Amino acid sequence: GIIADSLLGSAPLANYYLMQTENASSEYRIEEDNWVAAMEYCDSLGIDVVNSSLGYSLFDDSTMNYSPSDMNGDVSRASIAADIAASKGILIVNSAGNSGNSDWYHITAPSDADSILCIGAVDYWGEHAGFSSYGFENAENVKPNVSAMGRSTYFPGPTGALAQGSGTSFSSPIVAGSVACLWQAFPNKSNMEIIKAVEQSASLYPGHNTALGYGIPDFWK
């Protein structure tokens, strides 16, 4: 996003491919298959950074539902595909989900994949946004990894006028763009080295919690 004198996005001059894998009228596991196909296509195109504002947990057919214990990075086909993409050098940034105020409460797949960045949401004051999904106590991997502005976040609306929106679908692309800029500055680093640097720059590191992960990253650092 870039609007003269009004808005500068985190990586407005990057080159983008836009892929739609979601069917907004229903929720079935086939959408995970669509997501996997998109990752395969990204790999074929040589994509460096992926922002994904999708999450899967509960479906229209309850027999497809995941349980919170499934959110370990090794059950959802999308999460497995995310780790495979990471092994090929792609850096995936995924929304933590907006279930913080719901019965589900926790992050959703594929943000549970261990080799990607899962992004929570904070407000203007750096406090956890209540809707932002939580990770798990004593989990092997810290999730969310980090958090960014996701409540009343500015973005260009359909007409070009500035609007505000809330959700981890706003915090995740902010981090994805910042990651792209950081990686551009250090092109010889691997995707996992970039992820580690982002985590180590964050406001709570080496501490962490289930709401913000390692906290708010400092990309200048």
C-alpha cells in the first residue's frame, strides 16, 4: 500500500503475486488443499516471502474439525506443506487467527507450523488485541512468534481513501513486508536466520508468552 502523503506500507515496491485459495461461502478441508497448491505454485515461481491471512480449525462438517491438540504443526496438511515450503527456502508469515475471544481461543493451522512466522495482533499502545489468538502453554514452539499492529490498522480502501480494520490479517502483512525489506538488506541470510533475527529483536525476548509470543519486533535493531 502506498498513497502519497498519506500511507506508506511496509514493502510497497515489492513485486507481488496474489492467490485466492479461500471459498468464503463455506469452510471445508479442500481449502487446505487449495492452500497447498498455492504454496507449490509459489515454489515454482521462486517466491521469497509469503503472507497468508488464513487459518483452519473448525469446519462446516464437524467430522473435519481439528482439536486444539492438533495444532502442533504436524497434523494439518497446510501446516505440513508450510514446513516443506520453508525447507525449500520460502519464508511464510501467517496470521495467528482471531479466535482469542471465542471458545476455540487458540492459533489455527497453518500458523502452528514450526518453521514459519505466526503473527499475533496488538493495539496502538502495544497491548494484546483481545481477538488475537493465543498459543499454548509449555508448547515446543513459541506461537505466536511475534506480534504487530492489528487493531484499527490503517489501510487503503477500495476507493483509495484510508480506512481502518482489525484482525491478525492486518498484523501479518505488516510483518511480511518488513521481513521482505530486512531480507533485501541481508540477502545472503537464510529464511530461518531471518526468522530468528526477527524473534531476537522482539520486545519480550528472550521471554515470551502465549498472547504476544516474543513480543513486538524491532526491525531497525
